[in-house]
Amino acid sequence: MHFSIPDIKQFHDDNGLSYTGYNIYIDGFFHCTARYKQLLSLHEQLQASSGYVRLPPFPPKKLFLTGSQIEERRVLLEKYIQQVGQNPTLARSDLLIAFLFSAQQETHGVRMHEVDIEISLMNGYRIPLSVSSTDSSGALLDIACNYINLPKELTKYFSLFLFNWSCAKDGQPSIKKLEEYESPYISQKYVRPEDKIVLRKSYWDPCYDVDLMIDRVSLDLLYLQVIEEIDLGWIIAEPDTREILAGYEANKQKREYIELARTLRHYGRIPGGSALTDPIHVGLAAGAPCRVLVSLGAKELTLAAPAGREQRFKVTRMKGWRITTLHSVDKPPTNGSAALLEDAGRHYELSFEYLVGRERLQWITLRTEHATFISVCLQSIVEELMRQKGGLGPAAATGGVHRGSLTYVRRDGSSHLVTPSSSSDTLSSVNGDSLTSGSSREIFSVQRLTEKFASVAFKPGRDCVENNAFEAIGDEEL
């Protein structure tokens, strides 16, 4: 998980005393606001339950902070939670998941109540559901899959995603996988209200397609997704192949359609938008940075340059990667969220350290507004590779440092026990939904993220995401 705390918000308690809330973003999207003492409580519980895992240092307690000291604390808290998110064991812990899940509910003032929600399939078909406002992503996935009669053992091959095509650039819509630490209802309504919740396969390796093609419902889901990705141009098909595919589609020959599609260029890849990079990284002569199109597949990242030239980078040869935020003092941000996103696109970099020869590493840098999305995809690919290495299927990894309950400290200082079986429905004193001035739509703007998303600017060779799937090679394997 990529955490950031780009800004803060001031609150007043019932006695009129002010306190500071720290706005936490995960993978580039606002998630919740938490006080220092809430994060301290999480740290102490992680520390008590994970004796064999070394936690990063937590910022020390101080009373009566000045403005500069609050800013210093923000930076230190951001560095702390980033290091927690980069530790696979801590990032998967029940304590952290329960904390983030509870904090999202408290931030948006949502109590448990019945709501209507729609899940879309890749062909636009909508599944209407009545669920709880505090159902987790996993719970909602189970409900949706049960509604369409997908066998329970095949649910693990799918996930729920938030899709937004209205802001698509370079063929890349805004995509976010809904994680277990969030309520899809809250994430859609308060953070990304224009998005659709979409059910689609969640694995990278096409070998798992075979498991889905033996069941009627999972075959239909895979078939619909492949059709959509060909129509979008994510999968490249020549005119004669498209004609054959159209014949299969007309005759409802779903297996034949999928089998042919699996032989096509870019099958199973997801576009990662455009980026600027050094032309030598795509086999061109040295010169000014060139624009490439990024895509990600089961085991590699591909850069497509002009004139049909492609350069593929195996994920297993990436020792690690990092996101850097570059700041321009010459040009102030432009007004309007679209312009701000464009400005951010010129100031974000993703760099990965690549093994180009025996014991010879080289940094490859991409300047792109999709840096966080690409990083999240890389992490997902690595996790799948590690599961395969351990003889496991596409099911999400289990385990963590804690398998019990969390004592969640509310902002007002009171405590609530969250257990694996609890609904966490008492975190807010507000009945139903709350659209107060603290709503993410009003407070947590793209501008604040663009201007203040600074502490992810890692120094060269330090603080990068380590790749557990990295493999050493010899020159003969290049």
C-alpha cells in the first residue's frame, strides 16, 4: 500500500478545543482522517502483537505544538505509515485493516444501515443489490457472486473495482481495486461518486483462465471481459482475426472466442497510460525524453515507443521501485482539477532498478501521472508471483501479525472494540449518512494532493519498494 498524508484538517471538540486531523491517502486516493493519538494507539497495538516484526519509529509525543511542529509531525507520521505499508506482513495485518476500515466509517460519519448499490459487469449489465453500508469489499464481492450463481470456490478469481471512463486519458480510465480495508459504498459515494463498481477478474497470469472456462457463469464473466478489452484496444487484433472473433461471438462460441483471444498480442495486459522516458530505454538514440505507452502484464512491464518499437522489462528483474514527486517553483498550479491532474502528470516519476546484466543494475525512470497506479500493479504482480512460487493459486494471501481484535480509539478519545465478527456499526454518532463540511468531496481536493504529496520523494537507492520476486541472473540469460 502506498500511503501519504498530504495535508491536515483542524477540528473542534465539544468543549471548543481544537485538534489536528491528518488526511490519509492510500494508493493516491483519500481514505480517512485520523488524529495523532489514534495512530499512536494503532502503533502500540501493532507493537504488542508483532514481537518478531520491527516497526518503524513513531513520532514522539509533544504538547502545545506550533504550526511548524504540526507540519513536522505530519511529515514524520507520513514516513511512519509509508514504512508500515511497505512491509508485507504489517500491510496485511488484521489490526491495520480493521483500523483503516473503522477510520473510513468515522471520517464519513456512516453508520450501518441498508443501502441499494449496483455492481456492473464488463458489458454494462447491472446487478442490483441491497447491502449494508458498512459491508467490506470482500463481503460485497461474495454477495454479488452469489447473486449471479458463481461457485464459491471461483470467487477468489474476481474482485470489485471502481471504474471511471469520463476522465480516461491515453486509453487509461481511472481504475481502483476495492480493498478489504474499505467499504465500497463509502468509497463510491463519498470519494469517487462518478465511478461504477465493476466485477472483473483480478489475476494477471492467463493460465488461470482455464479454471474459469469449466463453469458456465465464470466462463460468461471472462468472455464479457475479453470482448470489452478487444473493443477498447487493450488486446490488439488484426482485421482478419476480428472477423473470426465476430463469427464466434455471433454463434455464441465463447470458449473458441477466448482461446483465440488468448493468442493475441497484449492479452491479459492493462494499459498504464503514457509516460516520458530516456529514449535509450526503448532502444532509440540518445536525445530528448520520448513519449511511450505503458502496459502491464503477468510478468512484465512494456514500453511502446513510436514506430512500433517495444521494450519489455521482466518484473522478476526489478530489484525495487519508487515514486518521486517533483516540485516546480516556476509554474504555479492551474485552476481546475483536470488541469491540476495534467500538471501532476508532469511532476510524478516512477523509477525501478533493473538487472540488465550479471550484478549490473540500472535505474529506469518514467515521468507519468499514472505512477501510483503502475506501482500498485507491480506490487500486485509480485504478490501473485510469490503465491505461485509457494504453490498457491490466485487467492489473496492470508496471515499477518494479528488474528484477533482491535481497540479502535475514536477522535473523541472513547474506545470501540472491533472484532472479526463485529460490524463496526457504532463508530459514528450520526444516523445514516453524513455529508458535512468534512466530506471528502469538499475538503480533499486534487490540488492539495498535488501540492503537498511530498514525502514520497525517496532518495536514490533508499526507501524504495523492495521486490520479493527479484531473481538474480547470468549474462547468458539476457
